[in-house]
Amino acid sequence: MNPVFDNSTKAGTAGGTLLTILANINSADLLKTGILAAVGAIVSFSVTLAIEVPMRVGTFLFNESTLKRGLDRSRKESSCARKMKPAT
């Protein structure tokens, strides 16, 4: 035998549950929850930035084109140094 629930029974159950939960929550608990949520968001954002910035710098410093430019630059400098040897 399956009981038949109409929409008013479901709405009454949901409303009663929500009102019971709201009646048992203190304003101090809401304030504490809000403060902890804000602190958590700030810490999460800060850690994300602390990880992301070195990753971007490392990616820029060690990507293929930057390394190739550095090698090309050092080869040019060494060839210029050889050309400009002091006369003996």
C-alpha cells in the first residue's frame, strides 16, 4: 500500500522543516557563520594568488621563446666579445 502525497502535504512538510530550522538558529550563529565564510573566502583568494603569480613568472621565464632569445642574446654577446679583443 503506497501512500499518496499531494502537493499541499509536500509544501507543508518543507515549510515546517524550514521554520523549525530557522527558529533554532541564533543570530550569534549567523554572525559567526558569516565571519567564517568571509575569512575563508579571503584565505582562498590569497592562496590562489600566492600560487598563481609564481607560476606565471616561471612560465614566462622558462618558456621556449624566452629561453631561445636568451641563448641568441648570449651568442651575440660572446661573438661581439671575440670581435672586440684588445689589440696586443
